[in-house]
Amino acid sequence: MQTLPRRTLLTGALAAPFVISARAAETLVVTAYGGEYQEVFTKTVLQPFEQKFGVHIIYDQSGGAAQTYAKIRAARGAPGFDVAAELTAPEAILGGREKLLEPVSEREVPNLKYVWQKSLTAIPPVGVIPYYQYTPLLWNKHKIDKPDSWADYWMPGAKYGDKIKGHLLGHDPGSNVLEVYALIMAAKLKGGGVDDMAGAWELLKQQKPYLGPVIQTSAQAAPYFENEEVWLTPYWSARSGYYVAKGYPFGFTIPKEGTIGLVDVSSVPVGAANKKLAFEFLNFRLDRDVQRAFCLGYFASPGRPDITDWPAEFAENQIVTEQKMAALDLPDSAVIGRMRNAWVMQWQEIMAS
């Protein structure tokens, strides 16, 4: 899928007829994902923002949440972009602790009054949660039967035999929290969890001979889905829905043991050059119409519960009610943030052996 260059100026034909002259020269640098995300994000959020405020947006394509925060930390809060549009809860917690992300309240972002109650406790007040995802198993319907359990991914030979060797997709936990969540579910299979990950390492060793590609960012999965090299993987619900809607021969399901939710966070680095416009952008992401357009386009669950006129098929697969939100498991991100480096080292040791 074609994407925009790494740093792209969105301008020209997008200018609104009512451009405010005082803001005509303003530029906002937003860093976010590539791939299909960039396509939807540009159409449903960036272009409408430019039109409303009469400004230019430079899109800085990031590798992933961990890499984005690493840039913020290395630059001591002045990484060259104004909005980190795609962080996760562990990075938000680190950013709050290290004081590298701007505090956010209803004063800066009035639309915060509409968000889920869980959003106010899932992260410290250093950003907004514009949408949620969860971690299903994605499988190729042409190649294998539907997985019922996380064991079908972590011990694939028991259900699928040797034919699935080389067709599991793995993820690097250093750059993608998706693998962290999958490892936590592996630990749960063995009676553990975030406080006892021993079972996860045991299962990773067993799974290793069955692994095919191992990728760093979710966007890198696209060619493996297109050529049907990958038959089974944990993936994000939004991207899963996107590929299914595009006609790929995939299905996605929540295994019987349950799953983990992903908090997507937008924040402003303390050294941002255009903080005023950056806060406007965070507020814009929570606008009702913007929420609806982005979530329908990206198959993501909304950041506010007061939108009730979702299409039935969308509502069935997304978190759109208080009941569904209450059932979403959000592991202790403080523990993940504290232990992640050690887990990454353990993962690397096993994969290198």
C-alpha cells in the first residue's frame, strides 16, 4: 500500500476558503504511524484540521510508540514534533514520571469532559485517549481453522500440526507492545501474569520453531498478509477489521481466555514548538464528528461513550458501551513500564539461542 513520504506537508488544495490570515503561516508537526493508519488518519483527522484552522501539518512517520518516546527522551522533550499522536499507556506513564510530556486538563482540552471514565485513570494527565483497541487473534480462513485459545498461537503444533511451521507472525516487544500483551496472555495460560512471566518464556521456546517473520511495527505485516505467508498472529483489532473489510481472507476473534485492551494516547512533548495548536489538535481528535469518521475508517473503538448511532456491525465488534468497556482488561501499565526492558532482554536471549 502506498504511503506518504516520511515528512509530508499537507497543504495546497486542502486550504479552507475562510483561512485565518494570522494563522496562515502556522505549522504543526505530527508524528504517527505509517501504512493503512496513515491513509485513514490523514483523511479523517489531519485534512479536516487543516481546513478548520487554516494551518499546515507536517506528517512525521514514526516507527512505533516505544520508538517515538525514545526520540522524546533522547531530545529531552524537544524531538522536533509537536504532537506524539500514537503513544501507549506505558509511554504516557514514563512521560509523566520523567516530566517530558505536557500536563493536559479540560482547560487545554475541553473535550476531555466527554471521555470514558476509565480514560481518566488509565494514564496520568499527560495526554488524551482518542480511541481504544484490543488484542484478538487474526487467522487466515483459507489455511487453518479458527483458533479458540491463546494456546493455539503459543502451542500451534497441538492443533495445526507441522503445516503451520513458518506461518506464525511474531512481533518485537522492544518496539511493539502487541507482543508484550501476547506474552502476558502466554503467562496466563501457565497460571502467571505480569507478576510471573516464567510461563511465557517456556511457551516462547516451544513456539520458536513455528515462527515465520518477526516484525517491529504492525504496519510491516501488510505484505505478509497480502501474500498469505502469515496464517496466524495476535494483532490489533482496528488493523484486523481494516484488512477484513478490504477483502483479505482473514477473521479475528477473542480467545476463550479473554484479551487485553490497548490504550492509544496522543500527547504534547514539553519542548513542542507550537503547543497552543498542539492542544487544539488533541481537542479536535475528541470532537464527536472526528471521532466518528476516524473510528469508522480505522475500525477502532471511540474515545468517548456518548456516540450511540454506530452501524450495527461496527458496534458488535467494538467497545461502544459501558458494559464492554468494563470488561476490557487493562494490565498495570506501571508494571509493564518498569519490567519491559527486562522482558525484552529475555525475549532477545531466547530468540537468539
